Amino acid sequence: MIEITSYSDQHRAAWSDFVAKNPSATIAHAIGWREVIHNALGHTPHYLLALDGSHVKGVLPLFFIQTWWRAKYLISVPWIDYGGVCSDNIEAEKALLNRTRQLAAELNCQFAEFRSVTAGHNNLSTSENRVSFWLRLSDNPDELWRGFDPKLRNQIRKSQKSELTTELGGKEMLPGFYGVFSRNMRDLGTPVWGIDLFEQVLTHFPDSARIVQVKKDNGIIAGGLLLSFKDRLYVPSASANRDFLGTCPNHALYWRVIEDGCREGYRWFDFGRSAVDSGTYRFKQQWVTEPVRLHWQYSLNLTKTIPEINPRNPKYRLFINMWRRMPLPLANFLGPKVIRNFP
């Protein structure tokens, strides 16, 4: 008999053990995100477990978000590309989804969003306009190199001929990365996540989170946040200084991560999500021809349509154009206060 219970600290070891053993678990199911998202973004966690006696049969990380305009959502999981139900069986999955519907009603949420890779065994409304790119790694990076398109190899060589250097580290590299990242977000017209979010990630995932940076003449021109989970490497945030794009800093960054990943025994490199036919989509398609379609699913409560809370929504176009013109210090001050409303 499956029973749904709310997470408490006594469940931490059992949650982590279940996630470690379940093949469908993603990086979003790691328990450390409970503290990261709550501490950095202020969203309230509602983590659920499906128990059969004392045995965990499923987990669901959820966060309650209330915007400044009083809209309310349940998201699994904010900021990250993945989330949703992770379970051993259909009974546990259904029980977790039913409890989420009850919780959404109790909290007066418009919807609950599950950032699933696959559609699962349910009848939820589904959005399929996001994809990810997963590169299968090899024990020998030279094998991957030979399989790359000649144009991609030339761009990687260009970064090498431009004498770009790459380094990996921890919190000491965060200010340099954030300087490049925040400027690029402003130029894109997107409010930036606060530096404290990245500090929280590096604090709560000390063994699996690093900063990678690219330098030109000792100046930092690109950087990214690198995470590992099981047999995968993942870069959820990366940016380059547009003034140096001709030197191919992004290619230097990703090739360094891929080379190291091969030598360290990882099986996959995850480039992160993109909207179909976007600029990042085309960049990632150089490395991986066939994308993996994501299935973000919705349990609709106080709305009848799947939400479009993203920069592609035409109603945000004026805001994006305005943000691009904002002085960088002001954008960095206001950005974290704004972006927490757009999970």
C-alpha cells in the first residue's frame, strides 16, 4: 500500500539512496537542491515521498512559487532543466501526482509543472518545445574529435590558435564567471540570477560543482557552471564576452569539459535545454546532431492553458528591449528580484 508523506530531515539518507539507485533519476532529484533553491530564491519546498512501509518507492521535488503579482505555481524543479516524478512503479507515480493536485488546490496554484524527460504514464498536458543535447562520451577524446564535423573541429582549433586557456576551480572563480555571465544576460535582455544562487550550488554540492573559465591574455572572457551527477556532466549556465566571440571561447570551454569528462570516465555530457531553432540550439547542434525532446508536463488547476512564461512569449518583447538598455549595475541589482518570478 503506497502512502505519500512530506519530506523531513529524517528522510534525507533514504531519499538520496533511492535517487542514487533509480535509473530515471536526474540531477534535479538530488536532495541538495532543496536548500539551494530555498536559500537563494526564497521558494518554499514541498518534497514528497511515496512509501511502501519503510521503503521509498518514489520521490517528487516541488517548490511553491508566489510572484509579485500574486500568481502561484508548483514547479518541479525551478531553474533546473529537469524534475518531475521519479518512481519505481506506476502506483507510486499516480499517488505522487494525485497528492500534487491536492496540494495545488490547497495552495490556490494556477498549475503544477513537472520538468520531465519522458511523458510518463499519465494524461497531463504536455509542452514539447524544449530540447536538450546529450553527447555520448568516449574513453578516448580523440575518438569524439574524429567524429566531429570539420567546421566544428576548425572552430576548436581557432580557439587554440587564439591562445585561449581554460581553468577549473571553485568559489574563488565565481566573481570572474559572474562578471561575464551577468553582462551577457543583460545584453540578451534577460534578468540575471543572483550570484548567491551560484554560491549556494557550490556550497551544497562541494564534490560535484565547479566553475570553468576561459582566459585571453589573463583576462576572463568566458565561463560556466559545471555539475556532475552519476555518469553525466552538465553545464546549466555559461556565457562568453561578446567582444571575443571571434576567438571561439565557447568552443574552448566545452571542449575542455568534454576532454576532461572522457578522461574522468563520464559517459554523457549534457549541454542543457534550448528552445527549438534558437541560437543556443544551433550552437549545440554542431556537437550533437539529434536533440532529446523534453516533456514538460502540467497539472492545470486555475488555468485551462499551458503557461508561456518565457522570453519567446511576444508580450515580453518590450520588456526585453528595455532591459538590454539598462546600465549593468542596475540590471545586476534588479535582475535577481525580477527573475525569481520566472522559474
